[in-house]
Amino acid sequence: MRRDDGSGGASRRDDAVSAPAGASGPLAGLVVADFSRVLAGPYCTMLLADLGATVIKVEGPAGDETRHWTPPERDGDATYFLSVNRGKRSITLDFDDPADLAIARDLAGRADVVVENFKPGGLGRFDLDYDAVRASNPGVVYVSITGFGPDSTLPGYDVLAQALSGLMSVTGAADGAPTKAGVAIVDVVTGLHAGLGALAALRHRDRTGEGQRVEVNLLSSALSALVNQSGAYALAGVVPRRLGNDHPSIFPYGPFPTADGELVLAIGNDRQFARLCDVLCIPEVAADARFTRAADRSAGRHALRPLLHAALAARSATEWETLLAAAGVPCARVLGIDDAFERARRLGLDPVIGAGEEQTPGVRHPISLSSTPARYPLAPPSHDADRAWVLELLEGDSGDPGGFGG
């Protein structure tokens, strides 16, 4: 993990803390005060840091909970924390300590963006809520991430959002129990929505000079991310149900057994189905009136499924993948995460990057920009690693030692 480098920064306007010199990327010059923890907020702010924003992670005395979520770990540090906190500076502030609270208020009062995921109203007693921060920093973009909106006190855990959104109700075997996704996907999607909202608000501020509050929550993000499933209910009153690995509207679309393992087929149109049947040496199936159109295949999946199983049993998943891909049929073997990284490498996607002087490994930023690509100048920080750096940054802007300016 990183150590404080003691560098400072120069002021760019009276009411804002300045990003340090030398920052690069499309968001260079923006300062983000990150009061978030665990996943949705930290994922959002890490992506902003990759794109050049100066992100100052404010942690309580116990640190972000994910610092202690092990196994697995790397050199004694939880990989959960490392995976979503590169590119940031860390300062520990105890809001019950008047001096530390003053630093937090100073930072929030002069940052471009504040990101927080406290329980609704939790920052109000510290005068760090939106109204208090806006009073001293009218241009602030203040991003609040909650579990279920500002009127709910239900803790914002991803698994609760998966349950309450209906995501679990459509995940799992048709005759099995509701199942959560293999990753905290609602947190991730909410973090993306938070970043998009922040950028939209910054664009508005560029035009008008006005800041605003951005609110996202896990439940709304999950309902949006359910797309066609939630749309089925909103548009047609249809309540989707679990179908295992089947798609409600497309078939074949999912994993199918072969001679030695599963192969995923993604047949989205009639031409692809015809090519699939040609490669499987069952052209008569493509010509069968029961399966000619996509809607027919979906309705007749119980009759079509055993025909595909029988044909696919003739070869291994690897053999079929090679043959079908050559014919332009969308397919893929089911890979482990280790093999997924290797596949990405072979495709030239370079999925692993090194962050900071330590070259701490991490997953590459998902967005490629031709002129201003993501950078990874800082490894994930040790707890309170940058206190001196942050205080010097604030002092350089305010002229007030200890960061009590603004």
C-alpha cells in the first residue's frame, strides 16, 4: 500500500480546494471528497480517480469495513478493499473530535464533488449534509447513495436490494429457491449510476455555475437494471418468474450440455439459428415450421431442447466453440474467472493493470478513451496514509494550518 508523499497543491479559486499539479485525465482538476465506504460509493469514486479526479477518501477511526473483509488477501490487505480503492488519498477523521470534524467540513465545503453513503440523515448532526455543505459551497455536486431512498432506514446491503427488487425472484432454477447473483451487482450498478449522475451534474455546473444534489439508491438502480424483466411488469403487467438459465423471450439462449461440459449459445435471430443447425448437422430442424421464427422457438423450447442436446453430445464444448464461432454463431464455453482473464489477454484487452509505484495489480478501467485514457498513479492507500498530504493541500488553499479555512 502507499505511503504519504508529502506533496501539496496550488489554489485555483477562492472557495475550492485545488487539485495538485501534474494530475492528468479528462477529470483532472476535480476534487472529490469521498465519505463513502464498502462498495457502491468506493467503486464510483475509484472510476472517477482512474479518469484523473483527485479523490480524498475520508475514513473513520475503524477504517472502511472492507479493509477487514478477508479472505482473500494480498500481503495482509483484504483484496475486497484493494479492488475498489486505488487512485485515492486516505485520511482518518473522527467526526466526534471537533478538530477532525472541522477538517471534514473544510474539505466538503471546498470540494467539487462530495460522495456519501451514510444512513439517511446521518450526516446532518455533523453539519455535513447537503444543505449545510451547499451553504458554504453552492457549486458542490453532492452525491448521496442510500439503500432504499431518503425516507427508509433499512440498511443498504446489496443482498437486501437483490431480494426486495425482485432480482432474486428471477434468478435460480425454475423449481429451486430464489438465488442471489454471484457478485454484489446492485452495488456495482448503483456506483455506476452515481458516477453518471455526478458527471451530469458537473456538466450542468459547467454551463450555469450551479451545483446540485444527486441521489441514487440500490432499489431504484436494481429496478432499472432489471430492464426487460421490470419492463415486462411496468409495460404489460407480467410478473416474470425464475427460468433457470433460460431467457424468457429467446431460445436457445443459455448453457447446453456437450460431450464434456457446458456450452453457452446466444441465438438472437433466425439466420443464426439456421447456421447453428447447419454446423450441428441438423438442417431439418431449422426448416421445421415449429422452430423457424424466434417466437416459435421460444414457445416450442420444450420440443427443441432435446434435439439440440442430442446433436451437441457428439463433440466437446471446445470443439463446438471452434466450429460454431467459425460459422458466426454466438457461443462460449463457461469459464472460471482465471480462464476469463486469460481469454481477455488473448483478445488484447489487457485486463490487469499495475497501480502506483508498487504496481499493485487491479482490473483495468472498463472505459477506453482514445485521447485521455485512464491512469493508475496511486495504489490503494493504507489507513490514514495521506493525512499530512491532505492537510497540506487544504493549508495551501486556505492559508490556515490544519485545514480550518474555507
